[in-house]
Amino acid sequence: MPPRSRERGSTALELAIIAPVLILLIFVTIQAALFFYGRSVALSAAREGVSQLRLAQDPGAYQAMRGQVMVSTERYASQVGGQALRQPSASSTYDDGAGKVHVKVKGKVISLVPWDWSISQEASGTVERFRTP
């Protein structure tokens, strides 16, 4: 009969220590991917809103376009983000003096862990001015 090894059962103990760490690492990696995907969707939606609002020549045109553009920006974020970006909301500002428009998109990223992952992304652009020579 061969002698018993002193390391008998050590593999099960090592697995019991390493397995939770590996599972945690997998969850953190997936959560990070979802977070960065949500940020990317929010930034893309903000850029879409800016590209539409850049055509506002004056504050009156901006006010007329703003509501429809914010709805389409939120719809874009919902369609592109799917379930990854929840409750998207868009807001915008128009700076006539500087000739700039800013769009901010906020939302919540789907979470695998019990914490709330809120994101906010902004985009800005110069208002296109059409002038006669």
C-alpha cells in the first residue's frame, strides 16, 4: 500500500479559495464593459443631438427645435443602447454669444451588482451660421 500524501485534499481547498475570486473578476469585467458601452451610447446620442441643434440660427429657432431634438436624442439612446442604458434623459443649452450648443445625456447603466451606475456624457458644437456675402 503506497504511503498517503500530506497534500491530499489541497486541490479542493485551493479551488474553494480561487473560484470566488475568479467569479468576482468575471462579474467586474462584465460590469466594466456594460459601463463603458453605456457611456459610449450616451456620448453618441449627445453628438447626434448636437448635430441637429447646430442648425439653429438664433435662440428662437433653437427653442422651436429643442423639444423635438431632445425627444429624438432620448429615443436614439434607447434604441442604440437597448437595455444597457436605462432611463436616458437629454438636456441642452444654447450660447448665442459664443455660438455654441451643448447637449448632455444622462442615464443608468444596467448593473450586475447592487449599486447604481449613473452616467452622464456631454457634447458641444459650434452653431452653423449662414451669411450672405
